[in-house]
Amino acid sequence: MNKPVSDQKPLTPGEDTAARIDELAARYPNPASALMPCIWAIMDELGHVPPAGVDLLVAKLGVTRARVHEVLSFYTMYRTEPQAEYVLQVCHNISCHIMGARGIIAHLEKKLGIRLGETTPDGKFALEGVECLGACGMGPCLQLGKHLYEHLTPAKVDDLLDSLRRGEVPRADTDRELEA
Amino acid sequence: MKEYKILSARFERPDGHKLSVYEQEGGYQALRKVLGGMDAAAVRETVKASGLRGRGGAGFPTGVKWGFVPQDAQEVYFFVNADESEPGTFKDRFLLDYDPHQTIEGTIISCFAVRAHLAFIYIRGEFGWLVDRVQTAVDEAYAAGYLGKDILGSGFDLDIIVHKGAGAYICGEETGLINSVEGRKGQPSIKPPFPAVAGFLGKPTIVNNVESVATVPWVINNGPEAYKAIGTEKSPGTKLFSVSGPVKRPGVYEIPLGLPFREFFQDYLGGMVEGEELKAVIVGGSSVPVLPAAEVMNVNLDYESLQQAGTMLGSGGMIVIPESCDMVELIQVLMHFYYDESCGQCTPCREGTGWLHKLVKKLRGGEGTPADLELLEHVCGGMAGLTICPLADAAVMPMRSFLGKFRPEFEALIQETATTGPRTRWPRGEQE
Ligand SMILES: Cc1cc2nc3c(=O)[nH]c(=O)nc-3n(C[C@H](O)[C@H](O)[C@H](O)COP(=O)(O)O)c2cc1C
Ligand code: SF4
Ligand code: FES
């Protein structure tokens, strides 16, 4: 989960992340090919990739600074700025559109008092429209980090927002036990 | 309504993802059979003889593609394409969520067939939860000796890396996918050379869709003749269709290829929900031409029949459109998507997708004229077939078909907005 703007961790990747990067660089066929998972490792720790993260990637993987920036800016899920605590990403592609995604977005805009693409002043919620999330038959749907909420209704959205305001991330439709 | 369970046997089973369940139901027997006495050529021949066609969209025969790897290649790579980002498509997610070991077993056998010792399972970044699921299953497979060095004492080595994407539709295109794992922007490369000859790190590389790979164990266990006995002569076997829209039972279905749409729609999907009428169907994911209700009712769901009907099987992402939907609105949603996802390398695609989106938006904004409809067609003509990868065509196909099959709706909109002013709101919600 992304950290609140007001409560940022130190903007330098920690030792665990640095060790993870070494591990990934050794596992991939060459260090440069490990760039994507290494960016994820930094994102997982800090919620975004700060300048010190870029330095670390350049130093560890032997890639140019230009390459790191190129990759960071090409992929929409990588972020270089701190994010809101809860980034709500609502699918607005065709199947969800047919099933009423625009109504869900309108409801969220009203409830949060912000427009699509904005963040609440307290830095708690951001609302984004995103392309197909691979839940087309279960739409409308929204994604919050690794959690995917499906079959959305205004009532389900209200419950979700209430829980998040209490600091609880409710069980999502895709949350399942992973143990074998 | 005969049930086929080649791919979907463990779908919706809460414990279907476990190695123990997969093994109890005959899992990893195909791998034992392969490692216990088949050589790579025999595996390739078996898959070729089954007639299995790639399920990622293009429908290219899987065994034939495997045969393109040069025989003297020393270093070969294998990619399982789980980028699944085509709007309307959510089948690979089911395969990996409910039954990851089936795809892992298929990957090991496929790698043996093309002599690869490292495979990547490339999962779209939005499926963060699925990455964990698949990684857990891969770890189980390592612990059980199905992966790593000297698999089951055969001398065959294989590693699998689960690679997480980061939000880019274009990475589903095979060369975009390869470039992405090289740690670059996921921009497609010009072909030839084809990846089977020069792909990842310049080495021979095979990219296959999850569903293609997941079919391989069944084919090995049951033989190519049993597979060919299902489906049609040119489209053998079963196919997963993921169905969205206001039908009674949306979801993922495994059906024999060649099944009449009418039967699928009525018997499997239960028809439309109360109060909705069928208007049109996009049968194979958002990139293929749309078919109006009257036309789709007469097609069979296989590669050849759909091509004859002027559309494509694609990914099997079936989008059902009700009468209550405005087609201009839907094409605006789609054109926004392709404009957003164009990687920007080719001028016809970068500029063309932007133009198409802008023009449709202009129509809905009340400033459209009949000349804009001609312009839309003209822009399409400047894009199709002129780019590095087929994304430009993927935008042109729905655009042309919406315009061709539903032109009166476009014309009525131009007339209506001339008097009532722009449509600046989506009918069901927020401002544009
Ligand atoms: C824009 C674009 C997006 C694509 N997305 C996917 C995808 O998400 N999954 C997939 O398997 N194939 C996708 N493909 C097709 C792949 O390029 C490739 O043909 C396929 O993965 C090969 O696997 P198969 O032979 O098993 O079908 C896409 C192609 C294009 C042009
Ligand atoms: S057709 Fe579009 S997406 Fe494909 S390579 Fe060209 S610009 Fe990129
Ligand atoms: S269209 Fe919304 S998840 Fe696919």
C-alpha cells in the first residue's frame, strides 16, 4: 500500500531492498534485464521511485540514467512522486462502461468531493480512471494496490470508503489464501 | 450441451491451485511421459499433429512455431504471455488463478520441446495478486523437483521467472514483451527477424499465450487424435471465451470450436438480462470488428467461420452490447484506449489513434459534420497495415466496423447535436 504524503518514509531504499536488487540482478540473464523487478522492489518499499532509487538502480545494474528514466516514464504503474494513501483506480473501458462504470465514477466523485484525476486535500484518496483491469465480466470494478473489487454498486463503494477511512482495507474479490 | 474440461477442470474450485490437488487429478503425468521417453522432436510433432492454434489472438499453429527455432541454437528462451490486456479478455487470469500448475506443467513441456532452459511468465502489472499466486505455485513446483536442475532425474534443467509488468497494453505484443524483459520500453520491433530466430538478447525465443501452453499437457496425455476429434477440421480443440456485458451468466466458458453462437448465447449465457435486448457482439476482444445482432446469430465460433463473417476469433474476449448502449459513445471509449496505449513509434499509429479519438469526441461534442465521417474513414485508410505492429489495425478494425454497421447512429448524432447542443456528459455519470 502506498504511504500517505504526510507520512513519508525516508526517501532512500533500505538495505533489504538493496539486497533484493542484488539477488534479482543475479537471477536474471543479465543485470539490465532485471530493471523492471528492481523498480518494483523500490516501489514496494517506498510507494514510488525517488531520485536516490534511480541512483541505486544505475549503480547496481550498470544501466544509464537515461534508460532508467525512459523505463520509469513508459510504464503507467511506475511512479516517481509520492502517491495518496489509497489510489482508487476505476476501470472505464468498454465492458465496465456498458455495465455502469461511469455511474460508479460519478458516485466516487461525489463521495470524495474530487474529480477524476484528483487527490483529496488530506492526501488520503486519489481517484483515477484506468483501462481494462481484466475483470470485464465482473464489472464495474476498481483496483486498490493488489486488491481488485468487482461487481461494484454505490452501496459497495460506500462500504469500501467507510472501511478505508477507518484504516481497514476490506477483503477484495481477488484476495485468496495462497498456502498450498 | 456436452461439457469439455480440457482447460477448465479446476475452475472455481477453491483448492484447484494446490499442487496436491493437481497431482491427485493426474497432474505432471504428461511431464513424466515426456521426460521418460520422448525426445524434443517427438513433442513438437505431437503438438503440431494436434492442430493446436495459438490462443493469443493470431491463431498461428503452436507446433509449427516451435519448429522455427534453428536446430543448432545453443541458447533458447521461452515466454508465457500472461499480459492479458485486451479489453473484454479475462480468461488467462482464470487459468492462472484456479489452476496455475496446468500452465506450469505446459511451460516445462514446451521448454523441453524447444530446448529452452529459462522461461518467463510475464504477468500484467495490474494482476499483482495473481503474480503472488503464480509465484507460490512455481515455488511448489521447485520444491517437488519439477523445476530446477535435472528435473525428475532426466538431465533436463529449467528455471522459471515470474515477471511482473507495469501497465502497458503494448507489452502483450510479442516483441514488445521481449523488449520489456530486456529492461527497456515495451516498444515492438520490426519483424523479421522473428523472435523464433532472434528474440530475447538476440537469441531464439518462443512466445506463447497462457491458454496455448495450458493445453499442451492434455495433448501429450491424450494424443493429438483425441484433440483433433473436438472442434472443426481447421479449428481443432476447445477454446475459452470470456464473456462480459448484460447477459444472464457472464464469465469464462470452455467450448468446442465451431459451436454456433446462437447456442452459446442461449444455452450457456442464458440470453440477455431482463429488460435488455441484444444489439451487437464483439466476439474476440475489443480489437476485432463488431457484428450486429442479426449477423452474429448466424455465425459459428471458430477461426474460419468468423473470418468469413468479417471478424476474428481474436482472444475470445466476447463483449455483448445491449440496445440501450450508444455505439458512438462505445467507440469513443475504445478510441481513447488505443490512443492511450499507442507506443508512439510509428507516425500513422501515434497520430492516427489521436485523430480518431479527437474526431469521435468532436461528434459527441456537437461540432461534428457529415464530412467528419469521411475523414474518420480517411484516417483509418492511412493507418491500416502501415505500422510496425498491429496495434494501429487493432484500432482501425473496431472504428471501421462501428462506422460501417452503425452509420445511422453516427448520422443521427450529428443531426441531433446540431439542435440540442453537445453531449458533454456520459449518460450514466460523470463529466467528460
Ligand atoms: C497490441 C497487441 C497486444 C497483444 N496482447 C497480447 C496479450 O495480452 N496476450 C497474448 O497472449 N498475446 C497478445 N498479443 C499477441 C502476441 O503478439 C503473440 O502473437 C502471442 O502471444 C503468441 O502466442 P500464441 O501463438 O500462443 O497465440 C498481442 C498482440 C498485439 C499486436
Ligand atoms: S503500431 Fe502503434 S503500438 Fe505498434 S509499434 Fe507502431 S506506434 Fe507502437
Ligand atoms: S473493461 Fe473493465 S475490466 Fe475489462
